[in-house]
Amino acid sequence: MMQALTSRDLSRLSGVHPDLVRVIKRAATMSPIVFTVLEGVRTIERQKELLAKGATTTMNSRHLTGHAVDIAPMVGTEISWAWPLYYDLAKIIKQAAKLEAVPIDWGGDWLKFRDGPHWQLPWKAYP
């Protein structure tokens, strides 16, 4: 099953590193799970706002430099926050990254502050 990213999804990928955009676009063509792009490049103001709300733990986010993207699975017309869907989607994103030969880190694999929607290019490969 193929998913077309919407114009809104594509606009949210604007400014994101081309390697990460390639992974997300490839995943969309492979995924039976419909997903949406929540956020790509983030401003310092937005990062401060998220830090204040406890939705992030850092001001050194990969979103600030275009090296991260947040995506979420959709159930009908609603965003789902159900972890099982994020695990299923993670398999697809990781497979797409492998096919595109792009190393990728998933926030859901983190031991502290697990972040299911978050995908980023690794610091080591993309300083």
C-alpha cells in the first residue's frame, strides 16, 4: 500500500536535511500505516515553548538544524499516540533508512525521555 505525503506534510519537511526527507518519502511509499509529518525545522522560540511544557528536555535539538522530524501515525483522520503503532511504524522507517543508506536514530529507542514521533540523523554521522 502506498501513501502520498500531503502538501502540508511536504511543507513541514521544508528545510529538513535532504537525506532525512528521502527516508520519510521512501517510508511513505512502503507504509501500510498512514502517517503525518508533525514538525521538521523548529525555531528557538518553539523549542523554548516545548522545553517549558516538558515536551523536550533540551535546547540542543536536532530540529533546530533540520536534522530531525516528528511523524505520527493516523487512525482515520486523527493522530494516534498509541505506542504499538509507533513500534510498527518504526520498523518501516528503519527499513526505508536502510534502503536509502541513511543512518537514523529513533526517539522510541531512547532509554530516557522516549519520544515515539521523533526521528533524527545521528550526531556522529551528521555533526
